[in-house]
Amino acid sequence: MEIKLDVNAVIEHFGGITPLHEKFVQNGIDISRKAIEKWKERDSIPTTGWLYIVNIADAEGTFDMLKKTAIVKTGSLSKATLKSKKDIHKYSSKELIKFYSEMLRIRRFEEKAGQLYGMGLIGGFCHLYIGQEAIAVGMQAVMKEGDGIITTYRDHGLMLSSGSDPKVIYAELMGRSDGCSKGKGGSMHMFDTEKHFYGGHGIVGAPVPLGTGIAFANKYRGNDNVCMTYFGDGAANQGQVYEAFNMAALWKLPVLYIIENNEYAMGTSVKRSSFTTELYHRGESMGIPGKRVDGMDIFEVINAGREALEYIRSGKGPLILEMKTYRYRGHSMSDPAKYRSKEEVEAMKENRDPIDNLRKLIIEEKHASEEQVKAVEKAIREEMEAAVEFAKNSPEPDAGELWTDITV
Ligand SMILES: Cc1ncc(C[n+]2csc(CCOP(=O)(O)OP(=O)(O)O)c2C)c(N)n1
Ligand SMILES: [Mg+2]
């Protein structure tokens, strides 16, 4: 890999030496202001410094801009692997394969859901989670039995990660009687109380007060469960979010707010919709601490998630994690995604894919052979094929079901 850098252009890209240094500090990177001044003097940045810069630009969604300013003149970059590499030794081969297979299960599940939608077997809205898998699986790795999840309509991946059966989720998507809501809810209204998965909500922002309410119930009952309350970057501008933040902070509720910042709300980028784009600061006026996390790197998600849950379980109240991520597909199945370039999507897939990057590391670090990984992949393919078959054979609900489970 050969990279030619224009040091001044890099520093300028981040607004100067001081803002660049501040970004290092915010990201927990130990590089002094003096070191940056030295880079400028010598007109060169060492490889580690460069990789940190790429990671920051990535997390900010400005990597493409960095590339366009011709700072990167040659070479292809493997970025996420750097941060991950230092953490891989913390895990056993078994754990690493589990992370990999759980992320891949979500990816394969969603790809099949997309195909079934195209074939007309799934009706209504359908929002895929492809690209965001490291968040669901990383958080699941640090949660304990009894912790809950509540999320938006982009819910299949989180439901799978909470242990729900893909057969039941496919059946729900296809409107069949074996679905979790007997086929009456569909993609946006998934639920599995046994697994503490509290939906699946179609109203943007709604999971925030609802998740805060679940946290209130947990505190009231005196257990130590935390509610992972997921919402998007677009939802972060909703009024109800801040009403809920206030109550959570006031009563020190055990709630972890997880903002999945995938850079777009339907066709609107964060920069076009938000005056402040550092969404993890959004709780500051109520004393709720926040942190930005590289949501494309499962080890970063695990580290931040573990720390956050310890903080919340110790009774200190709510916390925000802004997971920087990216959705590869359109907002929903009916979105041709014309608001972003093909190159932008391809660059993400090529450089930041959480699943490919972990696969590479597992093999490079000899935690499994290529054949062993392929066997895992085959098993997942078969599991999903069988789940789809099950759902296809599940009967449609009786007409009488129209009158059940209704609150009037
Ligand atoms: C209250 C409300 N307003 C508008 C919509 C329409 N809508 C559905 S999804 C969406 C975008 C939300 O984007 P974001 O919060 O970033 O989540 P993402 O879809 O990216 O996961 C909008 C505006 C809605 N469902 N509910
Ligand atoms: Mg979004």
C-alpha cells in the first residue's frame, strides 16, 4: 500500500491543528498537539497517525471528501482492521466465530427478505438492516438476560440478535399465521416479549419515550435490567426524544439510548437536516453523557457497550451512544437511493464492511481456516433457506383473526 499525503491539506480538512487534536482526544487517541505540529514540519504523517485520521474521517462520514481532495493519491486502504486488530486477542476463536456468524445470519436473513419482497411474497413496508449488523451483535454480546431492546421499523436484525427464531420473523413478514403477530403486523411491528424484544415501531422517535417507560418499569420493580433504546439520526431531531431524555435524567432511569447514525433519514443526509451533527452531544443540556462509536467495528461497539452498561447499572442514569454506521440499501424497498452516489456506497462496502473485515481478521490471525469459515457460511445459508420454506408453508391467518388482539 502506498499513500501519498499532503499534510497541510489533511490538517486543513479537519479545520486546523487544534480541531484535529481535539478529534483525537474525543476518540481516545493518544496523539499530542506537538506530534501534529511535527508532522507539519516534516511534511509527513506516520502510518499509525494516518490510519487514525482515516478512521476519524470515516466516523464523521468525510472520508470521501478526504479522497476527493486528492490527499489519497494511490493505494487502497484497509481501515477498520487497525482498531480491531488490537482487540482481537481479547476473544477466543469460538467467540470470534460467534460474532461473525451472528452478523452474517442477519445479513443473509435480510438479503433473502429483499428477494422475497421483490417476488411479491412480502407486502407493505420493509426496511433492511444491511450494513448495520455490528451494532446489534456487538451490543448483544454485552447485554445480560433480562435487558430489553426497543427499536424502529428497521427491526429484523435486532430481533434476530435477541434470539428470536428466523422462521417466525419470515412468517410475520409474509403475513402468515406462524408469525410473531400471527401475520397481522408485518415488517414494522415485530415483537417477542419472551426475548425482551419490545418492537418494532413505525412512528419515528416513538421508541424513545417507550424505551424510557420500560426503563422506568425496571427501576420501579427494583431489578437491574437496562433497556437498549434504539433510534435513528433523523429521529434525533424529534421533540419527544428530549422530553424522554429529561425524565430519564431526572429519575436516573436505566436506559441506554443508541442512536444508529447511518447518515441518512430517508433521502436526507444528517448534514442537511441537523445543525449539530455530533449527535452524541444531544443529552448534554440534561447532563446525559454521550460517546461516538465506530458502529462498523464490532470490537468498538463491544467496548463502548460494556462501559455504558456498567455506568448505567451502577445507578448513574441514562447514557447515549452514537453509533456511526451506514445502510447499504435504500431507506425501504421502494427507495432507489438517488440522493447518494454509487461510489459512496461502494467505498463503504469495500473498506468498512463489518462482516468482511472480521472474516479477514479471523483468517489472518488463524482463529479459523478458510474451510471452517465456509462451513459456517454454508450452515447459515441452509438455516435461512429452511426458515423461508417454513414461512412459505405456514398458512395464512383465519379471517376470524381480524377480530382478535384488537383494543377498542
Ligand atoms: C413521526 C413520523 N414522521 C415521519 C415518518 C416517516 N418516516 C419514516 S422513516 C423516516 C426517516 C427516519 O430516519 P432515521 O431516524 O435516520 O432512521 P433510519 O431510517 O435511517 O434507520 C421518516 C421521516 C414517520 N414514520 N413517523
Ligand atoms: Mg438514519
